[in-house]
Amino acid sequence: MSLQSARHIALEVFEKTLAPGDRAVDATMGRGRDTLALCRLVGEAGRVYAFDVQQAALLETRALLESEGMLCRASLYWMGHERMAERVPAGVKLVAFNLGWLPGSDKGLTTRVDTTLLAVQSALQLLSPGGVLSLCCYPGHPEGQRELDALTELAKSLAPQRFTALKHVFLNAGPGAPVAILIEKTKTPASARR
Ligand SMILES: C[S@@+](CC[C@H](N)C(=O)[O-])C[C@H]1O[C@@H](n2cnc3c(N)ncnc32)[C@H](O)[C@@H]1O
């Protein structure tokens, strides 16, 4: 296991969670690196739904998937992730958020706490039992800190019978280091465990 960064933790979680035939969501498509990783893991019978508010992200991701022969495994949407329930059927195994802005592009096009919270609530509904929500948070900028604070509160408020929530903090990486939050939907309903 690589503990190098929040994104490395997320990639490990993708690999451990997904199997061929699964459905997954990339809530922040960006340059398509995560979408590509998810497409490889869900295999030919699986599906990846990916969202971004920037048309450039969709075009770049489409070109990347096409060059890797993976475009047929993905549905790409130029649409905010807060609307994912309009396009994604319930029963997804993994939803990934890599928050913030696209490196090298307009920092004003960052994810925002209000829409991120709506999207995460929607994602929690769409997850299948045993499904995982993965969030890479970047508290090194003000909106990123607000997102981390709000997501931490949301995760703490989840019923422990229904979800397991973890926060991975890098203790010696200095202030502003990325933080990984992972939320798993419980496999067995509480009523069946009594
Ligand atoms: C850190 S980048 C994602 C990197 C990407 N996962 C990759 O592998 O290249 C964050 C992305 O979130 C997008 N974004 C911002 N607000 C959004 C929203 N409401 N819905 C979906 N994407 C959004 C930005 O346009 C940006 O491309």
C-alpha cells in the first residue's frame, strides 16, 4: 500500500473496491486520470459515469479514454456533480471526488462547499451496500478548508449502523496537506445483524 498522498490512498481504494462488471462514478473528471483508472477496473462489462462543469475537462477526458481504448466503458457529462442522480442509476460500487481545481487551469473553477455537499449526499444514496465514497480534500485554500470542515461534519453525523467513515490526515506533511475521507455503506442492514 502506498501512503504517499491522499490520491494514492484513493487509487488503492479504487483497486480494492472495484471488480469487473461494477459501476462507478468520477464526480470530478478533470483531465480524466481517475476516470481512466476506474474504466480499467470495471472492465468491459462495467460502466463509469463522469462529471465536470468544464467542457474542456470532458474533451480532454474523452481524448484520453479514446487513446486508451476505454471510451466505450464511460458516460461523460458536462454537468455539475450535484445533479449526478439525474444520470446515474442507484447501485454504484464507488464514487470518487478529487476536489479543488484542475492544476494549470482557472483556480476560480474550483469545487464549492454547497454543491460538493449536495453531490456527496446524492452519492451516499446511490452507493450499493458495501460501496465506497472516496474524497480527496485540499484544505490549503479557503474553499478547500470549508469543504473539508463541512465534509468532516457530514461524515461524523452518519449513522454508524449504515456507514463507516474514516479520515486520513498526514501528520507530518505540514498545514494544508491533502486529506482523504472514505465512507463505506454497510453491507448488512442493521435489522439483519440483531
Ligand atoms: C482536482 S480536479 C479533478 C482531477 C481529475 N480527477 C483528474 O484525474 O484529472 C477538480 C475538477 O472538479 C471540477 N468541478 C468543479 N466544480 C464541479 C462540479 N460542481 N461538478 C463537477 N465537477 C466540478 C473542476 O472543473 C475540476 O476539473
